[in-house]
Amino acid sequence: MSNVKHHFKILNITEDNYITWNNNLTEYLACEGLDKILEGDNAGMQTADSQELAMKKSKVNQIIKHHLDDGLQTEYSNAKDPKILWDKLKARFGHQRKVMLPSLMDQWNKLRFQDYKSVVAYNSAMHQIIAQLEFCGVAITEEQKLEKTFSTFHASQVLLQQQYRMRGFTEYSDLVAALLVAEQNNEFLIKNHQTRPTGTITYPEINATTFNRGRGGHNRHKGRGGKLILMVEAEITVETTFVVEVVDEDM
């Protein structure tokens, strides 16, 4: 089976990745329309389809074995029925649910939004913990996800937390989307400031626009060659002004 492509990471003999392996295998079989085979019996197929059923069982058996550590492949090389093989692996490694649950609950309790540098990093960490908790039989609701995020904002962002609460999110994914947009806007403003800090921009002079010497009551004085120059000072910011030079040629 060495020439068969691995569709996900193999199950280690050390048992440390059984939960991930279990989820990956069941999802892959579901995509291939083969997940019912693990339910045993005829998996809902008619007797007339016995040959097709046998082929599907053989394929599932091959997929499971190919995604086992070399040592595990040797141990279970004689297993011909995928349901029996699946049950044996489950009996051998399934105890991890009980072993890992206390640790996972501790990780969930300690998960804090303020501890992560980005929304993506926090979201990824949350879903990794939730996936493992679900495998252990613990379901996390949308309300719990929202409350976990709101309640772990940094203490200096209490007002911001309240603003997000008032928006009435019912789906955690909607809150994440809003946080990502806010983070992106904030990152843009920071980069913009770092590129050209406040007060460093130089405003160019605006050159002449002609106007009739007889118009307006502005303060004017004649320049050389009969040019009339008007100096206008306009305030742009508290500290920054620019000069407009207006030139009028004598008619």
C-alpha cells in the first residue's frame, strides 16, 4: 500500500493524535460516501448489492490500514473487516476521551481573547479545543463561544467589549467577522502612521490662478512687469498652513 497517497496524517503508535486521526478518517470516508461501512451489517445496502458492498468494505479496510503507523499495520494486518478493525482501534485508543477531557476543559477555561496577537490566532485556538471537546462528548454552544470571547477582552477594552455585546450577535462566526474587519482597519491605520508619522507631510505651494485686476477687495501689491500678486494664508491643521500665489497679468 506504499503507493497509495496519504489523505491525512497517519495514526501514531504513541496514540497522541488519535482524536485528530479519528475525525479526519470519518470525514474522508463521508466525502467518499463510505462512512456507512463503519456501521457494520450491510450498511443499508440490499442483498443484491453484496458484491458492491464487499468492494466498499475492502476499500475502507485499505484506507484505514494505510493511515496507520507501520507498527500498527503489522499488528492489524490480519483484520479483513473494516468494522472489526475500527472497533479494535476504538477500544485501544478510545480511552483518550477520559484521559484528555480534564486537560481540555482546563485549556477551555484558560482560553482568553486578550492573550492572542490576532483574531485569526485566537479563533484557530478556540476551534482546536472545541473539536477535541466534541470528540470527548462535550458540546460548546454559540452562546458559550460568544461569552468566552466577550469576557476575555483586555481590561482596558471594557467599553469596546460592551459595544460589541450591544450589537446582539447570536452566531460566533458573525462576531469573528466583525473583529477581523476592525483589526484590519486598525492595522491599516498603524501602518499608515508608521509610513509617514503625523506632522511630517510637506504641502506643495499652489501656483497662480489668473483673475481680473478690478475684481474683489483683496489686499494687493504690484510685482515687477505689471504682475499682481495676492498672498493668501489658509489654515489646514492647527500647526500647518500653505501659501497660495495668485498672479494676474495686466490686460
